[in-house]
Amino acid sequence: MTEAGGGWVLGIESSCDETAAAIVRADGWVRSDVVYSQVPVHARYGGVVPELAARAHVNAVVPVVRQAMEQAALGWSDLAGLAVTRGPGLTGALLIGVQVAKAISFARGLPLVGVNHLDGHLLAVFLRRGQADPPGPAMPFVALLASGGHTSICRVDRADRIVQLGATRDDAAGEAYDKVAKLLALGYPGGPVVDRLAQDGDERATRFPRAMRGATLDFSFSGLKTAVATWVRTNGRPETEQGLRDLCASFQASVVETLVGKTVRAARREGVRDVVLCGGVAANKTLRARARTACDEAGLTLHVPPIASCTDNAAMIALAGALALARGVRHDLTLSVDPALRVGM
Ligand code: KG4
Ligand code: ZN
């Protein structure tokens, strides 16, 4: 990245079901990175329960922040500022992180910046956790951002100039995984287990629809979810393990083909060379492999952050915040949450 080093920034993330804190510099260097996952709290409900998420954040946030400070071996006076996710996400969950960040900012006299969670995902490719980390992409780049709450294709010109080229019109890709997993009684979150089963399945077993196949960079995944539900209603839940693997592989083939096809089309249309995958779904094995092949064929350079940088974390929030602080962005104690924040806002 071109923006200069600067000091250590503490980032706090509480938009959904991870309570996270991390300390990062504007050059992407990660000094500490702590993620407390609430998955066990929500697993029995097959999805995130907003009220339970907020309560779990209340309990976890102070220990998680303390752990990030201890891991970094830094004191409050060593910090240059604070960054916190201000949206999008669950209102009650976001409020916990924002209140804690404001309290620390007030008590320690540290500059505060509210961060768009989506900017965090899009910039996570610049996080550096070790000397061997490959250099990030050149800007502008095209990014596929696919997670449990959002699915979009963006062009990142600069950290503060991000243009959304297309987005889902209904369900997010990760949401489709989670709903299909729930339908097949595979537990929550669905992505990792469906991905694992699909690795040994025959994706030609069932041909599920590919929605919005034209030139549009928008997505739709709710029809695919319904197609899987109809399949299960007609044929019943597969009785054999292989049947389950084949069904997961067939579903995954539809999602991945759509995500990869539109991402490559976007990169060509925008005339950029670098392509980035980010968000929790970027952990998907088949997505990573097929994106690699498609980018190679199209003469594009693919960048995929390590899984810890793809799924929700506070290091990406600290980095986006450190870059904003370096540009002179500041928020005061009137900072509020925006649960419906969109890319580029
Ligand atoms: O980015 P993330 O941690 O949280 C949000 O901001 O939503 O993404 C979580 C989503 C979940 O829907 C989860 O099922 C999905 O990412 N996911 C995956 C995989 N690992 C996580 N989806 C497909 N394949 C995976 N391996
Ligand atoms: Zn996320």
C-alpha cells in the first residue's frame, strides 16, 4: 500500500457473531489479532439470534480487547488511535463495540474512527502477518466480497474510493450455504461443512439453476436455495453419505460458477489486472481453485487472503481505520451505528 506506516491502531469488531479486537498499523502489519467466536451460542438455532449476539458481545468485549493489548505487549499510551465497525450489521451487536470504543477514546484521549465493515473485508488482502506474506494487489483491483451478510463485486481504486459494480438482489452467498445446510440438518455455519462434503461429491449429479446469467454483475441466490428445498421435498434428504456429498457438490457448483464467472467478467470489463476474493465464503476450497484457474486463463492475477483474514476479524477493521486516521478522518463521541451501511459509504 502507498499510505505510510503511522502508529498502532486498536480495532474492535462486533457486527455479527464474532467479538474481535486487533492491533494493526496502516502498512498492514498485524501486531495482535483476537477473535472470540459465538458459534456455540447460535448453533442450536441454525443462525445468529440478534439478542443473544448482543448479550454475548457484552460479556466478551472487555476480555477480548484486553487480550489484544496483552498479545501486542502494548499500553494505551502506545496506541495512535481506535477503529470500530459502525455498520453494516446487527444494531444491538454493533452498539456494544461502538460504546466500548467511545469509552476508551474518551478515557485515554485517543482519536476514534468508525469503519465500514465492508471496507474492512475489501482491504483485508493488505494485512501482513509475517515476512513471507505476498505483496497485496495493485489498485485498482476488482474484488468479490462474499460473506454471510453480503455478496457484491467491487472496484477498489483507493482505500477511500470503492465502487460497487454489482450485488445480490436477495440472499448473500454465505446465507445460501447456511440455509442449505439447515435444510440438510448439517448444522451452523453451513459453509465449511457443505464445502467439505462437496469435495468428495459428483457435482453433475443434479443440475441446479444458475441465476442471472446475462451480462449483469448482480446476483440472486434465493432461487437456488428454493431449488435445493424442492429437490429435498421431492427426493427426501439423501440417505447415503455419497448422496449428501453429491447434493452439496451440485449446489456448490452453481454458487461457484456464478461467483467466478461474474468476477472475471467484472475484471475484464473494468480493465484491471488484479482480482481479490474476500469475505467468509472466500474460505471455500472450490471457489479458490476455480477462481485460480479462471484468472490464469484470463491473464488475471488472483489474490486470496489467508482464511483468518477472510472471515470476520478486527485486524481488517483496524487496518481500514488506520488508513482513515492517516487521511485525517476522525469521529467524535456522537458516532452512531448504521446497520444498513453500504459499500462506498
Ligand atoms: O465474513 P463472515 O465471517 O461473516 C459475515 O460478515 O457474514 O462470513 C460468514 C459466512 C457464513 O455464511 C459461512 O457459512 C460462510 O461465510 N463460509 C463459507 C465457508 N466458510 C465460511 N461458505 C462457503 N465455504 C466455506 N468454506
Ligand atoms: Zn463480514
